[in-house]
Amino acid sequence: MKKAITILLMVSTGIAASAQTYLDAYNFSFNDYYGTARSVGMGNALTAVGGDIGSVAINPAGSAVAGYSQVTLTPGFSVSNTVSQGTALSGETAPYGFEDALRSSKTRFALPSVGATFNFNTRRSRGVKDVSIGFIYSTSNVYLNTISASGTNNTTSISGYFSQVANGNTAASLDASGAYDSGIPWEAILAYRGGLIATRAGTDNVYVGAAEKALDNGENALAGLIDQHYGRLTTGSKGSMIFNIGLNISDYVYIGANLSLLTLTYSYSDSFRENVNMDDPANVAKFKQEFIGEGGETIQTRFDNLRYRQFWKDRGTGFNAKFGIIARPVAGLRLGLTVQTPTATTIRETYSYDASSQYVNANFSSSEESPSDKFSYRLRSPWVFGAGLAYTFADKGLISADYEMTDYSSMLLSSASSAAYSARLRPSAAN
């Protein structure tokens, strides 16, 4: 079963241990255009089509194709459905394991597109016949995902992981007032103060997990059967406030440019819970614990459950420019090309953690919440190139195809804070 718990631990702690990675850069660089009902209905293959407010974020020349002013408000919603299921592992039989499938679902209101374009006719028969100016908000990504996983484990506990993280640090140092600024892994501090771990008898810097028992050989082992649950939720969105200008040149060539202010929000939270499996009274009895009271007396109680959670939120602003052209070389045929400059984004992140444990004797239950800290960094997203081909069949319909190319290997992350401060980012990186 160790493999299964390791997978869940990687989900709950691995992200925090990495600071900013290429996954963060890709997540915030990737565009998934939403647009209007018409643009979504065409799969956003509008690079060579234009004529719709939803096309302006894809090809700035699209505003010049319409030849008239328009105002659009497009409401919408996003739905995330996830089914999580573990695999049966060698040597484990029911009821142990994580083989049950869990379905998770979240729905959020969204505003894919809102804005207006204003067309000005120059009353010329050749050259620049129309000038369009647009002010548009367009959503380019929605971050919505929820995952749940649960199962029964008879081998490992997350409290055992925290005991390994804390080993070597004295209980006094974990409980000191300045512990969070001392360089000690925050996970160790939270686990100790939240009651997820305790010192082994006769030591002050060797720990045992709340769901574990201390063996005579100096190692720890899970006391009995426990139920485990992992949950994760991400929410947020990325969009751009666009100022657009487009030109219609003799009804054969359309050119346009966007200046965009990008905004993004991204919230992440996850939790890991463990509780004693109550199906068998003999199993429940295995989780009895002994504590030393303030007067030196021995007090017996029983571990019941624990919870560990982490939260962080990213808010960012950035700028880019995009240029596009649509040409009509022959009747019915349209060709489109676009280029978008790298997006320079400054992201401000806040993060915090908490831990709690419950014992039958509530005097030994405890909880701890870390300080809320923040960090800033910069992201440079790559150039984006697009090409499109469309053909209209009189007034009966059209066929359109788009191709977009981005070299994500050119993404660049850099700190916007001092080197000393950036080392504290997502503190478990110290592990």
C-alpha cells in the first residue's frame, strides 16, 4: 500500500515542494479562447474569418471585416467533472486500497466576452474605406478543477511522513515563537503544533506520527487500519482587456492591432484527512496513546483523526500586443496571419497552511495555522503565431481551419523579490 499513499502524498505535497516550475509557467501562458456564441460555435477557428467581437482576440483584423458597429455581452458557465480511481496493488485485498471511483463536479459562472466595436466609414471608394475601434474583455482561460480520492490504508500514514520531516529538530525549536523564520521546514512546525506528530519517549528530536506506534527497533509503524481522503480544488480565470484598431483597405485586405492588459487569478487548495477505521473495535483499540501530563502523570487517550491543508492564490497583470491581417485574394477565399508579442506578467502569490488533530480526550486535540506570506515573480510567455484559411460558399456556409504555433520552451520565470526572500517560497522546498 505504500505506493498508493506515496501517490497521494505526491499530489498533496509535491506541488508545494517545487516552487515555481515550468508547469506554472505553462498553466499561465496557455490560451484557450472562449469568445462569443458564434466564435465558440466555430471552434474559434476565426483567424481568417473575422467579423465578430469574439474573433478580435484571435485576429485583431477581425473587427475591420464586419463593416458595422456592434456591442456584445456573452454570459456562460464552466463545468468540471472528474472521476478519480486508484488501481489494485499487488498484495492488497479488499477492503484495503483505493480502488473505489469517486466523481467530483464543480460549476462556475463565467463571462467569456463583453465589449463593443465602433465602425467609421471614411466614404472613400479605395484605400482605407473603414476604421474600427474596439474595447473588449475576452476570457482566454478558465481554471476550474476538483479532484477527490479516498481509500483504506493498513501500511502508511501522512503523519509518518511528517515525523520524518521533523526528525532532528528539537521540540523546543518547533514550538519557539520565531520558528517560521528559522529555516525549519514549515511542515514540521505545523505537524508538531497541530498534534500530527509527537516526540518518542525519552527523546526531544525524534518523532512518531499520531496514527503510528513506536517500535522497539527505533522505527515507526502504522498502528492499525485508517481511512484516508484527499481533495483538491482550483478556481480562477485569465482574460484580457483589449484596445483594438482595425482598417479595411479596399475590401481586399484587413489589418488590425491589439494592445492588451492581461489579468489572472488562480486559487489552489487541497486537504488530506485521516481517521481511524471504526468497522472493527479491535482495530480502534490499536490507536491508544499515552501522554505525560503537566504533573508527570501518564494519561491515556486515543487518536481519532487528523487533517492537513494548504492554500495559495496567484494574482497577475501583464501586457502584450498582437497584430493581424486578413486578405481576400479571390472571391470566397480568405487568408489570415497573426503574431502576438511575449506577454510580460507580474504575479503576486500568497500562501498558507494549517493542520489539526482530534483525540478522544479533547485536551490533547490541537490545531495550527501558518502565517500568511506572499511572494512576487515575473513570467515572460512566448511569442504566438497564427495562420488561418477560410472559404465561403456564396451565402450558404463556410469552412475554416486555424493553426497556432507557440514555443513553450522559451518561457521565462524570474523573481521579483530579493534572493533571500524568494528562498522562502512555499517553505517545504527546504525538504
